[in-house]
Amino acid sequence: MRVNASDIVKTLWEEGFFKTEKTFKDILFAVNKRGYNPNTATLHNATRRANFLTRKGSTGHYRYIQKFNCHDSHELSDSSKSNGLKLLKERGTHPKIIQVSGKLFADGHYSQAIFEGFKAVNNMVKEKSGLTGHDGKDLMAQAFKPASPILRWSKLTTESEKNEQEGFMFLFMGAIVGVRNPKAHDEIIQRDKIKTLEYLSLASLLAKRVNEAEKSDSIKTKRRI
């Protein structure tokens, strides 16, 4: 997913990164540490244009500090909420994920937004497969197992088709075990807006794949026809 430099700077601000003065070198280090590698000039321009930051010092030696805490501006908060939903829609996020996670994401409840998104994926698989007595990792294994899947995306006649089936089974299982479950059982604090978008993008992809899957008996019926 392409990451906008302005979004990166805003995320740092929302986390309180700019409560103390930061040089551009500090900003660049923090951004790279998070795994984002934007163009240096683009990041510099985004930092300079940020209306929530004050620039101090002289040319070539500027330091940046926030003008106000993000929670102190109701107008900016409302704009942020609107932008949050806009970001999800611009990425073509699955409607179900927007329904259960959109407002939470827009309000900054990132951990809960992620949890609700993957819970929705779990419920979509349960409903489409009919495996109401299963849940989580076991549900995904039973629904997508390559040997005798209930939900599948092909006739599984080629090696590539079998690889796709097995690979997505593991993706669904891993998403539930590694993303949904920890947020269900522990108090996870998530402050990174961009990483939350990435989690929700994964949930959206899986939700779309559930929509695309067909029940095995449906595929057999088509073959007879």
C-alpha cells in the first residue's frame, strides 16, 4: 500500500511525537524505524506544510514542535474523522469492514477497529460455510482445507489452484490467530494509524475472498450442468 508522507507526519503528531522539539533527522529516523521509506524531499515538504507544527530555528537547522495536541482541536478532530472514512473508501475497503470498523477507525479506536474487522471475517466464513459449530483457526481449517474444502475458488485441478487454496487457508488461519485473538484476549494499545489501515486492508482482502469463494457442492452442480 502506498503511504502518503502527510499521513505519516500526522500519525507521529497524533502519537505525541512532536510534544518535544524534533529535528528533521529525528523525524526521518522515526519514520524509517516504522518501516516506511518515503522520498526525503516529499517528507520534508509534508513536515513543513503541517499546520499543527511550529517551525523554529534557522534555515537548515529547523526544529519542529506541535502547536497543540490533536485532541485539543474539535474542528481538526471532526476533519480527521471524515478523512478516516475517506481513506477506507478510497482504498476500496470491503463494505462489511467499513460497517463494523469505519467509525472506530475514524474515532481513533484503532485496536478495536482491527478486532471488529477480523471478527467480521470470521463470521462471514462461518455463515457462508455453514460451519456454525466451529470458530477461529479450526473454522478456517475446516472451511478451506485443500483435501476437501467447503469453500474454494477453483476446481483444484492444477498445482497452482491447489497452492492458492492452501495458501489462503493459512492466511485466514494466521489472521485469526495472530491478529484477532490477541486483541480479543489482551488489552492491546494501537496508536499507529497507517498500520491500522494496513490491518484493515488485509481484513478487506479476506472478506472479498470470502465473497468470491463458492461452496463445493455449488461447483459440482455447475460441472454437471
